[in-house]
Amino acid sequence: MVEHVVLFRTTADATDEQRGRMMAELAALKDKIPGIVDLTVGTNFSSRNQGFDIGLVVRFVDRAALDVYIPHPAHRGCVEEFINPIKADVLVVDYEI
């Protein structure tokens, strides 16, 4: 299995509504893209976040499933419509478990 960890730093002018919609759209990907075992997304509460305010963890059956996820139209649409407009920075880590 593969763990896909993404940390988002949203822009200072992003609204709570935009952040909420971004997280809802990310959560919905679990039912739209094959190979996802589990998906969680949420707002950070740690003071050690270095400005990253939203976290996403997606568990895939294997690397091939991650390779399907990245260019999948549902993922790309979510990124373009709900993430990029409020994204200041992103950090991604992928590893096998």
C-alpha cells in the first residue's frame, strides 16, 4: 500500500467557506477514483504547522493506483477549481506502507 500525505497552506484571503468546500471536494474523491483504500482530510490544530492549515492523507492499494489518481479527471478538476484558487503552498510525501 501507498500513503499519500499532502499539506496545504491556503492564502490569507481564503474564506472558511472556500476551505470547507475544498475539503469536501477532496473527501468526495474517495468514491470517484479507483484504488483508494481510505481518505481523510481536515483542518490543522497544531501550533507546529509552519503555516500549513489543511492536511490530506490518501491510502492507495499500490503505486499504480497513485499513478491513476494524479491525472484522474476528478482529481484534476478538484485541484483546478477548489485548490489552486486558494493554495499558497503545498507539501507532498508519498511512501509505501
